[in-house]
Amino acid sequence: MKSNFAWAWLREYVRFFFAKRKAQAPAPKALWALLVVGLLISSALSTLRGKPVANAEALGWPPTVLGARLLSLDEPVAFAKMLNLVTQAHDVQPGLSLAYGQLNYDQLTAWLDLSLALDPTGQYPLMAGARLYTQNSADRARQRKMTDWVAARFLDDPERRWPWMGHVAYVARVQFRDQPLAMKYAETLREKTENIPSVPAWARQLDIFFKIEMKDADAAKFLIGGLLHSGKITDPNELRFLAHTLKELEEGKR
């Protein structure tokens, strides 16, 4: 009984299957021809276009500060942070990665300036300038342009921006091996921060340490002596350290 039921079910399924296949009309020949023509056209266009080539796009010039404020919809700080991300990401473009030596540093510093204009207390543009865009993937002319830019922007807000001035002094000293430039930056750092208690002693006295490293003991002793007698230093530990350093210099131990 079960066997007869199974055979009956199988016959009905086969009859249904072939009936359904017969009911399906074949695709029109014109449709097949259209499909073939489309494939041929696509293949021809791909051959003519050739292999895609990635082309570097210039950063370009930023909008004016007024234009940027209008675009920011009264959120200049948030807009400045977005600009920071867009600017930094410019070296990575579809299909290629640009070395910093391929960037236009005049345009780059203009974008960093815009970010600072929108967010004067922001630290990111100075950090990027001092640490990111002075890397060896940029040539010396671009690196020097960036360290000079950081030094110029430091003057606008020494109390907040002293870490980046100290960093470009270090870059000039160690990376550029340009002792006069390093001293210029370090001396500017001391002159502009010597009356700012929040700036640590090592930063305010960086030029002294540079002179000691350069074996310019007389200049170092002159600077230390001036600091000790200026009355501007009140921290006992700092006074003790400077007095000890001066004594070592006078005894020829440094």
C-alpha cells in the first residue's frame, strides 16, 4: 500500500514538473541579442579605458575665515576639528599614498592657520606641524618651512604653545643638526616664557642646555648667572639645580 502511494506521488510530481517547464515561455531572441551586445560594448569600453591610474589631487587653498565660519553654522571649534582630520588625511588618496615631500606646504600651513583661527586654543595644528610634517619623508626646505611656521605661531600664545616650540628646537638640534637654528628657537622660547610660571624650567632654560652641549661654557655661565640674579626664579629646587650647574661649569666638570 505504501509502495503504491509512493509511485503515485512520484508520477504526479514528474507530470507537474514537466507541465511547469512547458508553461514557461523561452526568452525572446531579441533579449539574448541585446544581452550579447551589452557585454561586447562593456568589454570594448573597458579595453579603451585601459588600466585605471590614480592621480594625486592638490590640497588647494582653504576658504576665508569668514567663509569657514558661515560653513560651520556657528560651530567653529567643531568645524576646525573636522578640518584637522581632512587636512591630515589628504596624503592618503584613492589608489595612492603621498609622501609629505609631495605636498604643497604653503597650502598646508594655510589650512593649519584656518584651523587655529577657528579654534585659537586648539593644539592639534601645532602638534601636526611640529611632529608630523617635519618627518624625513619631506625635504629639508619643507621641514624648515614648517618649523618656522610653528615658531611664528608660538609667538601668538606662548603660554599654551611652548611645547611645540620646544619640539621644533629639538628637531633643529637633532634632526637638522642645525645648531644656530636650534639656539634661535630655544632663545625665543626662553625670552617669551621666562615670566610665565606655568612653563616648566627645562623649557625656559633649553638654550642653556644647548650651549652646554655645544661646549659653550662661557655663554651658559652668563645665562645661568643672569637667571640666578634676576629674582625671577623662586623655586628652591630650580635655584639649587642652576647653582649646582653653574658650579660644575666653573670647575670645568661640564
